[in-house]
Amino acid sequence: MNKILVIDDDEMMCATLSALIQRKGHAATCATTLQQGRELAETQDFDIVFLDVMMPDGNGLDFLAQIDAAPSAPEVIIITGFGDPDGAELAIKSGAWDYIEKGFSIKEITLSLERALQYRKEKQEALRVTKAVPLQRADIIGNSPALNACLELVAQSAGSDAHVFISGETGTGKELFARAVHANSARRNQNFVVVDCTALPETLVESLLFGHEKGAFTGAERARDGLVKQAHKGTLFLDEVGELPMNLQKAFLRVLQEHRFRPLGATHEVESDFRLIAATNRDLDAMAAEGSFRSDLLFRLRSFVIELPSLRKRKDDIKALTRHYVDRFCEQHGCGPKGLDAEFLEMLMLYPWPGNVRELVNTLERTLTAAHYDPTLFPQHLPSHIRVHVRRASLEKGNNEPELPTLNGAPGSLPPLQDYREEALIRAERQYLNTLMAFTRTEISSACNISGLSQSRLYALLKKHDINRKT
């Protein structure tokens, strides 16, 4: 018997879906708030979750990641009374099985439920088979829901020879994932050939890709295999495929279709049995719409898609990444193991990392150089631009806090007196500490003398309000 959870604040909708679910021979459980749904998903196993969008304690779409992280990782069917194309796109990209507007027919909701259950059954069978072989994931660090979803796609790709298309911002690890796809495939013992499309010289690009015969052009003193031929029986990785010159896109489309090509100066075609993995940080749909990328090539590339999340969307992995790379750099530089101060890790979590994992790794190596002889890493070891950004963001957040309600407001809009007192005290305390640290230029001894606080008490208050200090 399958177990289905319905999260909807409309009790009539809960009753309707429960009756339908039970008629199909499944068990139904209802929750009328996201909090209640979260507690049920974390403590019980469910196969399917029907999730409303507009809930009294939040937006259901923001709750998708938490459901995916639940122990049973159920499939999610969004049901909403406010159909929205952007919401549907967000839901599907976030892993929802379906997006259905309320007012649905019994046939529509039944079909969606049955297909989701069939998909879940087949996925679990596949996972039971693939779990027998551990996934090779060298240097892919972390266990956040967003990262695990991508690793699951890597595992799925291992059983097929379909082309893989990896998208993501610069620095998200596209080549690492491409290598993981290759390492887990049947071609793992063959070549993994990288083509950096941003570094292809215009005059030699055809020769580099397809090879040439002796005498094909000035300087061709001997025949040479191109990168496509070198990938025979292995994997060809086109990094930043959006930079592939327009005049080569048509030629490469034919290579993908036929797996045959003619080297420069050759009188016959040669064969290359390769698997293609392409990666980009560009919007190829927009490029295709404006005519700078061939749409037919884009369709060919997208046989199997893996969209890598930015580091901002997988912050749970920052601590694991930091520990891994700090240990690696300590070993490389021979400087002994380093401890990680709590405020150091907190600052890494607060920084947005526009360069993603690559920026984090480069920052950690630079930090290790600055702290070569120190046994513990503190915020002061980080580059100044990171500390400044986090500090400014903290101050701007404080300045943008909503004003306390005025006492001449309508009685129903005023908070209880005790709440008003506590909020006013917190605001006044934060403002005082910010002024104190600015006046003393963050010198703790001066701040203690002026405020009359002990050093330990001052430290505790600064940490409470996320205000930087000198040690």
C-alpha cells in the first residue's frame, strides 16, 4: 500500500483528495500547515506528497527542497488555485513531478498520481541496482539535497550512452561532473578528451578537432589525429560549448549524427565512436533565439540534462568543502593541520560566492598562505573584500529592518506591550554596539572601558548581533 501526504489548508480539498486516494487503495494523511507537513515528512515514509502553494505559514514552492531532503524523498505534485507559468517552471525545475491547478478532473488527478507512483517504483528499483556499485565522485564534496539530486542524475547517466548536457554558473564544477559521468560509465577505461571551446584558435580549430593529413597545409609535416578521433571508444567533453564558432556548429552537428568526419587533406572519412558531454554557463536558448547558436545542435546536445546549483543554493556544503580543501592545502604546503574558528566558518556561510566553488577553493588556498604558521583560521585571515562584503551586508540588513509600530496606530495593529519592549531593547542594543565599535575602531579594550562591559560579555553581545570585532 502506498502512502500519500496531502498538505493543503483547505479542509474540503484535503477530504476530496483523501477520498480519491483511499478509493485507489492507498493510505492518505493530511496536514493543514507546512510545519505540520514537515513534521510528518520527517517522521514517516511517504511515496507522494500533494502540496498546495499558498499556505498560511509560507509558500509551498519554498518547501520543495525540505520534502526532497526527507528520509523517504517522496515525489511531489503541486496543486494550486493560482496557476502561474513562472511558478510551474520553478516547481518543475525544483523537482516536482507535476503542477496542477485546482478545479482538476478526477481523471486528471488520478492519471498524475498513477504515473508518479509508477515512476517512483521504477526509480527505486534502479537505485537498488546502482547502489550495489559505489558512485565515483572524486572531489565532488558535500551532501546537500541540491548536490545529491545532481549525483543521482550522474548515477542515472551511467547506465546509458546518451549525450549529457551540463549547465551551471562559472565555478560550479562542470568539468568535475563531466569526469564523474565518464568515470561511472562503461567507457571509464577509455580516453576522456577535453575540448576547451574558449581556447580554440580560429585558424587551427578544424585541424585540432578533426585532425589532418601530412601536407594538408603549410607546416603540416606529418599526419595528426584530432581530438574527436582521440575520443574514440571514450568520452569527448566540450567545455563551454556556447563558444563553439558558428561555422563549426553545422560540421559538428553532422559528426554527432554520423560519428564520422573527414580530416583536413584526407580523401576518405574516419569513424569515432565517442560519447559526448557538453557544458556551458551561457543561456543557449537565448543564443539560439538570436541566431548565435544552432537550435538543431542544441536539441542534439540535450539528450540528458544536469543543471548544477550555485554554491549559494547549497550552502550546507560549505563546511565540508572548507574542511576538505583546508586539509588538502595543509598537506600540500606542509604546514600542519589547521583548526577552523566558528566565526571563520560563519563568515564563509554569509558570503555569496559569485565565483562559486572555484572562488571558495582559491580563497582557502590564499587564506592558508596568509596563516601559514597559525594553528587556527580566523576571519582576519580571509581576504579583506570578503570581510568587508559580509560586514556591509550585516549593517545594511540592520538599517533596513522595519520600524517599530507607532503608538497612534490602530489597536489591532499594535504588538503586545512586552513584545514591543523586547524589540525596542534589541534595536537599541544593536545600535549602541555598532556606534561603540565604530567609535573605538573595534578595539576591544577601549570598548570595554567605555561600555563598562566585561570582555566576555562584550564578545557575547557582538556575536549575538553579528557585529565584527578585532581579537
